[in-house]
Amino acid sequence: MTSRILASTSARILSRPSSLIRAQSTRAMTVPTLLSVAELKKQLGGPVILDGSWHMPAEKRDPIQEFKNEHLPGARYFDIESIKDKTSKFPHMMPTATQFAQQVGELGITNNDHIVVYDTPGFFSAPRVYWMFKAFGHEKVSVLNGGLKAWKAAGYPVESGDAKVQAKEYKVPKLDTDVIRYHEQILELVRDKDSKTTIIDARGADRFSGQAPEPRAGLSSGHMPGAKNVSFKQLFDGKTGELHDNEQLASAFQKAGVDVSKLKEEPVVLSCGSGVTASALYFALERLGLKKLAVYDGSWTEYASLNEGPIVKD
């Protein structure tokens, strides 16, 4: 009797359209892009937790030492100053797929792992790590809402010391070139007066307008022609570090003249100082349903340093 039931069940599964089986498999693999600290607390021991903290050079903070001082239980440190293109003179540019696979494998990560990324302030550099994994085709990745700040505020435990990691194989992925833009593409974009691409800059308004200097010495402030300005700080609650809800996010872009409801299928390029907080805009707009998003990897540091494109100062 049991064998007949098993045979009947197998026959029904095999008779299903392959597209349906693939769809069910895809749904089973889906993870939320934003995870609350309470949700992660229930899942400890499951997802791979990465501390993706990075700080502006002027702050003179050591994120590696801070990780050793305290981090989420079982977390590993993802160093965007190490997992980068080490041949480039610009900060933390995207590494090759081979380098990415090697260094991510050294963190004990496989291609099928669910990854949860957090940072110290709450919503600053974690989206950069999220975007990097997404760009290399790793779909099961989430950002921890509020990061370490929210985790500690909830009274959850932290650990200290070095991460305990056993290296694993991370198969070399393929870079999705649709979600990244390079300098030559940006120059072509800003020179095209008929372009339908929207450029949004995540830097502060004073740097964007050219009224305040850039934190990197000798670099001109200002912005690319036609760019809109939405500071990444408008995306989250400064006290809790938690991302605003979708209505508040849409309002922040609307105030800058960006109607996200009209950009669902239109190309949007995100920029900032060096590609970190541009990824925060990427994450927020992805949650608002935009489909054609890309981060300018070199961002303003590359654009202004090379000085090959027009710079606007208001």
C-alpha cells in the first residue's frame, strides 16, 4: 500500500510542468531583503551573519577592532577595504568575480547560504555589502534593520574576539553588469541631453551643491548635470538606525523631485562619494519596486578626480 502511495505521489510530481517546479523552487529560496533584529534572534545559527561596518576616513575609527570588541553572535567581518579591486587607485571598487569568490569562501560562505549583513550605525555600509552580493548573483541576502544599534537596544547578546571561521568553497559567480556602471558609461550619460536615465546622488546637500568641500583632500565638490540629491540620511531614523517605511522613503525621493511611481521601469543610476551610500539608495529604491537600478562604482571620487565630465555647482 505504502509503495503505491509513493509511486502515485512521484507520478504527480513528475507530471507537473517544469516551469511550475522551478517557480516553487524559487519561492522556497526567497528571503526578505530587510530583517528585523527580533526575526534574526529567532534564526541564530541559521543565516551567515556579516558585519559590513565601514567608516569615513576622517572619523579615524577602526571597524576591525570594533568588531573584535563586540559583534553579533557568530558574526564574521566583511572588509570592503580588503574585498575590493586592489589594482584601482579609487576606494573599495568592485573586485573581480574570482577574487570575490576566494575571499568570500575564506569567510566560510557558500553560494547557497542565506546572508544577513549589518553595520554599526544601523544603515550605512551594510547596503554596500548587500549590493555586492546581489551584483554577483547571490539572491539569499538580507540587511539587518537597525544593525548593531538596534540589536543592542533590544537587549540581545553580543560576542567579542575574532570570528571563528572554517573556509568553504564559493563557486566563482558571474557579475551582473546591469547593476553596475563605470566611468565611461557615466560620461556618455551626462553628455546625452536626451537621456531618460535618472541620476540620484546620496551625498549631503552642501557637498552636492558645491558649497562645502569633499572630505577627500583636493577633490572638487558639486554634482553631475541633471543629477538629483537625496541624502542617504533621509532614508532611516537617526536615533534607532532603522530604515523608514516605504511611504516615508517615497516621500524623501519626492521632495528631491524624484517621483518613484514613474520610474518603475526606467533606468536609475545611484552615486555618492565612493559607492557606499549609493548602495543605500539602491536598497531603498529596490524596496519601492524599481527594477532598473545601477550603482556608479567609482562615484564622485572617480568622477571628480578624473575631471573628464562637467561639474555643476549651484
